[in-house]
Amino acid sequence: MASLQNPNQIVDMFCEVELFRDVAVIAENLNRNGLVSQRSIITRLLEDMLNEKASKDHGYFLAVTSLKNIGKGEVVDESGDVFFPVVFNCRTFLPYTGEILQGVVSHIFRHGVFMRCGPIKYAFLSARKMPNYHFVAGENPIFLSDELAKIEIDIVVRFVVLGVRWIEKRGRIKKEFVMLASLVGDSLGPISLSGSDELDL
């Protein structure tokens, strides 16, 4: 799986980035003088960012943290909608190779487990990357270590990121990052029940 980041580069998974968007305000939101409130522009910006969800370069959009500038509106089509150039700061989440993260186990298979990590729905931990763990089949399958540590559904697991890939669209997956995970290293593995230490975004 291709990494988006250089593993020797020190990067924080949470970033503040400056972004620019043309925000469309529909004609019916204009007042009788043809003006629009700043609140309408901000509301539309937030809706647009929610729909956009993520980008390959910046990661997942978590929150608009500050509004830097709203430019002059321009009518660009016959609908009467007005487009405003908006510059703003946004908090983003983009993991990188070599980073230590936590995920909640969502599915268990003989060949590994899938975890959720913040907005990332698909972090795959292969059975080959779980040294000293063995698959135990049953109605509720688990991975059990030689020291009797369990990896089961809803358990929080600390892991190292092996790789990160951006998927624009593939089947049901759209605008998502997927990760490969590993437990090779110190202090990695199951740490608690879900909800206590899960990465809170």
C-alpha cells in the first residue's frame, strides 16, 4: 500500500490549513436589497465542507476554525445565485506512516482485523503483522496472544501505521483514506474497552 507521507518526515496528524472555496448562496437567501448575511455564507461553507469530507492533500476536514476573508459576491449564472470567495482555516486529520495510533476493532477475520480510527473506517491489521497472536475461531472469533491478551470486537488497539492510501472512489468507498497497521514494536496491542481511549475527533 503506497504511503502519502515520507516516514522520515515529522508530521502531526492534526493540522491547521488555510483553504479557499467559492461559496454559492442561492438567490432566495438574498434580502430585498440583494444582500446576504455573513451567517448564510458561513452556514453554506460548513455544509459544503461536510459534503466534501476529505481531500487527498489535506486529509479529513474536521472543523472550520476561523474565517479570514469573505470576498465580494458575484452572480455567475441565470439562476441569480451569488458566489462568494471565502478564505478560512480548517483543522484536518491525516495520519502518516510510522505514526502510533489507536483504533477500535470492528471486524475480525482469519487473515486479520479491521479497525476504525477517528474518521478512518478502514484500518487493516493483518494476522501476519500480529506477532505471537493466533486466530481462535468460533461464534465470536478473536486473536489470542501467547500472553493471553485478546483482540476482539470493540477492543481498542494501539498500532503503528504501515501505510496510508487515498481512495477517490472504489465501489462503496468514496473519498476515504485506508490504512495498513502493524503490532510489530513496543507497547502495541489491545489496551482497553471501546470508549475509554478511542481517538476522539
